[in-house]
Amino acid sequence: MTRQFDVAVIGAGPAGLAAATEAAQSGLSVALLDEQQAPGGQIYRGIETASAARLKLLGADYAEGRPLVEKFRASGAEYMPGSLVWNVTIDKVVEFSRDGASSRIRADAIIVATGALERPCPLPGWTLPGVTTAGALQILLKASGIVQEDAVLTGSGPLLWLLASQMVDAGVPPRAIVETVPNGRLLQALPHLPKALWQRSYLFKGLSMVRKVRRAGVLIYRNATGVAVEGATFATALNFTAGGKPHRIETRTIALHQGVVPNQQVTRLLRCDHVWDSSQHCFRPVIDAYGATSADGVYVAGDGAGIGGAKAAAIQGQIVAIGLALRAGRGNGERLAHLHSALAKEASVRPFLETLYAPAPQILSPADDTLVCRCEEITAGSIREAVRLGAPGPNQVKSFLRAGMGPCQGRVCGLAVSAIIGEERGETPDDVGYYRIRPPLKPLLLSEIANFATSDAQEHATE
Amino acid sequence: MTIRPRAADTLVIGGGLVGAAVGWGLASRGETVTVLDEGDQALRASCGNFGLVWVQSKGDGMHDYARWTRSSADIWPEFSERLKEDTGISTGYHKPGGMHLCLSEQDLEKTRALCNRMHNVNGAQGYGSEILDRKQVADMLPGIGPDVVGGSFGRHDGHASPLKLLMGLHAGIKARGSHYVSGAAVDKIERDGGGYSVTTAKGVYRAGKLVLAAGHGNSAFGPLVGLDIPLRPEKGQILVTERVAPFLSMPTHVVRQTEEGSILIGDSHEDTGFSTLSTTPIMSQIASRAARFFPLLKNLRVVRSWGAVRVLSPDGYPIYQQSETHPGVFSVNCHSGVTLAGAHAMLLAPMISAGQLAPEFEAFSARRFHGQTH
Amino acid sequence: MVRRIETIGNEVIFSFEGQPVTARAGDSVAAALTAVGISHLRDSVVSGAARGVYCMMGACFDCLVEVNGVPNRQACMTEVRHGLDVRRQSGGVEVRS
């Protein structure tokens, strides 16, 4: 028999943990499924096992994950770690793989809390070993306490500075930060500054991180363009132009970052309505004030609904869960007004950051010979060529070129492909659209799919 | 884009495999063609095509269709070569023969009976397939499972990449100076002097001739031009594995390996309207059956699934028809867009270009359904 | 090259390309290989180009390796265990039992 829950939460980051905790506390039956073996998501990765020293090094923002996880553990929500959700249906069946076998649960409501992914950073040489996302270096630090020497961090966004300052605290500062933020961005962002002052603690934190990184002797390059990785079987140097001069820094460790974007896989699979967020330069699902998407009974909380950061994600998780509880005639909405205003306060700093750290032009419009789809090795030029043949959007381009057909299923290249098509056609991303996503959400052994033909599946088929 | 190629010799409505093959065929005969297509989310059967150029079982019950399929398979090598000359794009066409695999004696007997009937259809021209026992099949396809009792081998069968074929046809249309317009969903079709004007989301287009190649859309467009085209949707799902080293030397009716190395695993026949959703009960059935044909497939990871809607006439055979009331208007429907691409480009397009289908095409007219209850 | 800021967790020894690698319990295979300076994990199935860890969070599928004879395992999602036999992949994997 398929187990039935009031709420199924997908993802154990701040949004999922807060939502599951809140829903369980209000008396709803809750299952939380997560691919990782321990709760925390990527932002609080390793939070239960981090030593005191590591907690101190990673800072107070990271440590905030501890109480969140502890409350979740005590909430009575059923935790299903190591569960790879590979299909979610519109009738709210969640199908997942755990220990090499698949099962399914049903729920009245599904909360998608699958968080964010790094924005694709297509630039020459970005597929070479030794080139990772900035997030990858941070995960190494959080989960394993590993820091690489001589790292060069390049791109744009607060995470570069956070990572650099954590590496400084770990005693292994990066060699350099190569920022791709064009001159003049600060000026463009200034009109958003008054609003951002509502969250001045973020701004002060940012400034103090920059000071700390400078004091540690990290080389800092601003307004870098023409960023390219050099190497044959692994990265050996980063080349770029800054201050009107070409630069070359020898290193085997290069971390790329251009901000993070919502992970759309589940909401696209469910064919929820999405909209282009021109401030965040990404698609996000269309939701109401309680996180409800256009698909009946499907909700989104956290960065998957638009990037807001860990604190906002936890607040959104609570709001969605309270909304569900109210609908089930449980609890009351007393805290909603407070939560909504806390969420608004969290959001006040975003327009400033989003304008200042908007992705670099080089990344949004890669050169023709730059690989965009890493799995199938499809260049920006061939995507433009397919558009010139008349391809109206990413699904036709995918058919023609195999872009997005590899094992990552378009997670890494999707936004870049849509952006290149839009630029070439002179259309908005909303007009261009996105890859159609189908199960399995991640590659799955054929035997596991074959063995999944249970009697329950037959019953389901005849519905 | 401000320049719209509004006037053409022929307008083709539909830019899938059928419309694009006819469009390129016309363009390569010197016509100016405009292919009007829907957008990126079009219900495109071409993108769910399995990629077989398949002869052995086609046309049991309709001999004209068997002959037509054979002609297409025969002309495929030349078609593929010409398309490559125009565009540099290879369709990935190979003709190693094809195998229909049987999992029971009963299935093998049915296949043997079909094989015999097809010999009668095809005469002494050697197009028929041959029945092989388990050992003979295993010699050709070493990976078969213990449940496989035999099969039928057709040496005129082959396969190609439906996706590269579609890209090649679109590139060929452009290379020949003709036009492909996406996002041009059709609102209206009207007579315009001696020709037709078609109002689309991208503006109005005019031409002397009109080809309906819009799949299920033909049912809606037909009545505007004096045609009654009965069609029904049938969903098919397919699983696609990760790329692997060469494993299958030839396509089979439900499992084939692409040039890139992925294994495609079909298929299903579902009466679920126009839904293209992937559904796990069907995916499970497809996976378990594939594992009986080739047990080693169990160890591969499924990377993607497809769901698409076949365009089927009431008897499953194609419909080719010219309008009696609207001269120069043709309707083309089939669900074998790859197998028949050669014939559509090289044999059908010349007839359309000349404004007249050959008399034997009456057999393919939708008039065969009229007066029946369908 | 690479530093561990603390040495907690028991030692775990596995092999990469037949050579012993010392890791810490709780490491992913990807983290453990990064920690000893190994970045080249496979050759792409398309062009044969060298690839390694990119996202470290299970999204990019670039860190695929063969683990105990099973190909295309995500190194970043596989926890190290004593005696694990990890191998670099090259090109399309063979179909085998």
C-alpha cells in the first residue's frame, strides 16, 4: 500500500526543515524526503557533525542551522534521508529511490523545497578538472573541513567574499579574487541602497568580509573581462583582463560564481507556471502569498521560489506550513503577519545586491566557441546556429543538438541555453521558455524502474 | 525580423518530419516554400519518433502502403546523401537490417504468419523478412535474454536519428532559399485569387499551393479546404539510457542504440488523448520488457523519458489526399515520419509540385473512411 | 596544496586507479580525492576531454567514476568506505553484468 501523508516536503534545507517542523507541530502528518544523508541542505551542510572549531570558522549564519535541525528532529515529522525523489505526479504521488529500490508516497500537499543551483558560468576552459563552482569549495569546507591552497575565486556575488573570508579564517586564504562586476554597477545599485538599509547588518557584514579578505593579502582584481581558464588535462592558470591589462595567475584551483538561481526541476516537471525574474536573471515558479503554485496542492518554499537566502527560506517554509494547517482547520494565523513582515525585511537588501551582482555580460552571452552544455559539449555558436535555422526555443534546440540531454538533464546549462536563444531571437526569456523536464529527475537504473512495477503501480495505471 | 516571406509557391503548414520532408523536397525542386510551424511547445510527434526506417511489418492489410514503404526505404540512401550535400548534416542513417524479437512461441507463430503474408504482398522481390530461431538470433544479437525464442530479420530495415533528420530538413529548407517560420500557429485559411492566404500569429502568408502537414491539426484545417481527415491520438512512451559503448549491431522493434551510444527503449500504445506525460507504470512495463529482451540493459541508467502522441488514421495507414474543392491543396498524414521521409521528399513532393497526386494514391485518400462509422 | 582544518573522523583507506588513498570517515569520494590533489576523474564520453568535480552537490554529473565495478557513480554523492575500488572512466562504458 502507498503510504499517505498530509504533507510531503522535498528537500531538507532551511525551507524544507522549517516547513516540515511547522506542519508537524500543528498536527499534520509530514514526510520530509532528502537526497542527502543528513539534514541541512547545502547551506547548512554538515551542520549536525561540524566540530566547535568548524562552527566558529563558518560563522554565526551557518550556526543558525543547528536549532533549525534540532527542532525538526523533535517535531515528529518523518525524516527520509538518502531518498532521491525522481518523479512527482500532478496527483501528488512522490516516487523516490532509497538504498537502490524505489517506493512511492502520496500526500495531500507537496512542498517543493529543493533550493538553488549555481548559475551556469560558461567561459573558456570551465570544464577542466580543478575548475569548480564556489559552492563546491564551500561544501568541501563545511562537510569535510577541506580547504585548497592558492585558489582563485572569480565572478560576482556575495558568496565569493563569504567563501574568501571563511578561507582566511581557516588559515588558507585564496590567492586572488577576480571580480567580474563591471564599473558603474555600484552607481546603478545605489537607488536600491535606502531600502537595503532596512537590512544594514547584511551590508556591514559584507563590508567587514571585504576588509578581512584585503587584510589577509588576497589579490583583488575588479571589473575583470575575458576570463578564461588555461589547461590541458587540468586547470593550470586563469587569464583575464583588468585595469586595461592582461593578467595570468597560475593555479590549479579555480572557483566560478555568478550567483545562484532557483532549482526548477520539480516545478517544471509538474508543469507549474514560471515567470522570468528580470532582477534575479532567472525563472521562478509563479506563487501566491502562501507559496501555492499553479499546480493544485503543490507549494514552493525557499530559494526554489526565487533567491532570498537561508533566513528568508526558513520564514517561507513556516508561512507555507501555517497556510496548509489553516486550510486543514488547525492552528491559527496569529504569527502570519509577523512572518510576512520579517520576510519583507529579509527581501529589502535583495534589489541592491541583485543590481550590483547581476551576472557578467561575458557569462550571459558566451563566445561562439565556448561550451555551454557540459554533458553533451555543445557550444554557444552551435546554439546560435540552430536558432538561425528557426528553432523557436530550448526544446527544439535540445532536439537538434542534444543540449540538455546528458545525465545532468539540463540543470547546469538550461538558463544559459534559454538566454542565448533569447538574445539571438531578440525575444524575452518568457517567450523563449525552458526545457521540458520529465522523469526520472536523476538517472536511475533500468532494473530499478522495472522492479517498480508493483501491484500499486497497476492500480495507479487504471485510475 | 521585419522581412516576412509572405508570397511563396507553396505553403506547408507543419514543420515536423512530414512537413519538413515535403518542404525540403519542394524546395530542392526549385520551389519557394514557406513552412509555417508552431512554437517550442508544439505537440510534435517527430520528437517522440523512435528512429526506425522499417519495412518488414508495414502494410499487412494495405498493399499500397507496403509498396510505398518499400519505395521509401529504397530511396533513403539517396535521400540522406542529398540532404547531407545540401546541409552537411548527417541523418545517421544505417541499414544493417532490423530484428523483431519474440518472447513466446505464440508470438513467433504470429510473426511467422505475418512474414508469410508479407511475402505474398511483396512478391518475389526479396523484401520479406526471414524467421530465425533462437540460436540464429543469438548469433546476430549476442545480448538476448533466455526468454527470446526467435525473431524475424528484415534486411531492408534500418535506422536514423529523427532529431538530426529534422534539423537537416530545416537546414535544407534554408539552404535552398526557402523559409521556416516558427511561432506561426494558423488562425485562418482562405482562398486568395487562384491561391490561398493563411493567417497566422506571425502574419499573413500567400501561395499558390497549400500542404497540410500539421499532424492532428489536419483534422481542424481539413474542413476549411474541403477535406475530412479523421485522426486519433495514441500516446507512446520511450526510455533513453546513458551513452554506452557499441552494444547492438542493428535496431530491433523496441530497442535500438543511437550513433551517440544511448539505448532507446520503446514503446507503449496508450489511449490517453493528447497527454504527453511520462507515467511510471508504463515506464516500468517498458523497462521490464526490455530487460527480458536484453538482460544487460538492467545495469544501465535511464537518463530521460519521452512521451509523444502518434497521429493515427482509423486504420493506422497514412492519408494522402488532394482537395476536390480546393485545387492545389494537399493533406499529408502518417505516423512513420522517419521511414517515409525519403518518399515524402523524393516521390511525394514532385507530385505536389506538379499539382497532382498519382492515380494510385486514391488508395490513401481519407475517402476510404467515409460512409464507415469511425 | 590541500589542507584539512581538523582531523576528526577515523581514517578510511580506499583505492583510486589501484593506488591507496587515505580519507576520513564521512568524506565523499570526491572530497577525499580532492584532498589528495586528484582532480581528473574521467574522460568525457563525447570528446574524451578530462573532467572532474564541478558542483560537489549532485547536480552536474561531471564527477562520474566507476565504484566497485559499477560505472557512472557520482563521486560527490558516494561516501568513502574502507576498501572501495574507485576507477577513472574513459568514454562510453561497456554494457556488462
